[in-house]
Amino acid sequence: MENFEPKENGECGNEGDEGTRITHAPCPVPKTQLLLHLIPIIGFFPSLWTLYRGKGSREQLVISRMSITLALTWLLGYLLLSTGAATSDFFWLRLFILNSFLTSGYFLVSFWLILRLIQGKSGRLPGFTTLAERVVGKYLS
């Protein structure tokens, strides 16, 4: 059963007929695993687990940081707008509308990133990825 176990050093090795290793190329991360990290709200948990373990490819860690930053930004905005709407007498409708725009934007950006990954393009957002690297990378990596 040792042929089915992952390699300790993170490399995929093809075994030859005599049991010799042919290549030492890094294992490619399956797209489905990266797509799982970008699912709105649900993808937060596998992303957090990936960063907590500290194991994964560079692309997987970048996507995880960005997913966590997107989710926490949405959650903070959602909570602030909901609290403001609940305590305001005059602006409650406007704050609820802003809250729905924020939530819709979070879901649309997540699905747009999923489509970009399916097309084989980069899953990075200009500016937001660097924020994620600085903030989340500092505490979870």
C-alpha cells in the first residue's frame, strides 16, 4: 500500500519498472481542490485548515489566504451594516440595501475567481491578493 501514500517531501515520483524514480516534479494541485477553497462561505473552512497545517503548494496557499480575507471582509462588513441598520431609525433601508450589495459582490467575485481558475487563468485579485498576503500571511503562515 505504500504506492498509494503521499510522499513526505511533497514530491510526486513516477516509479519505473525496476522501482527507480524517474522524475522529481512537484505534485500538481487538483483544480477541484482549489475550487473548493473559493466557494463562498463554505470555502473558508478548508482554506483555514490548509493554512493552519502549513502544507500545500504555493498556489494553494495564495488561494487560501485570499479566500479567508474575502470571507472575513464580507463578514465584518455584513455585521457592521446589519448592526447599523438595526440601530438606525432613518437609514435602516439604505443600510440593508448596501448589505445586500456587499453580499452579492462577495458571491460574484468568488464565482468569477472560480471561472478564472476553470479557464486556467490566475486566481489573483490585484491589490486584494497583496492585502491577503500581508494580513493573513502574517498570522496564519
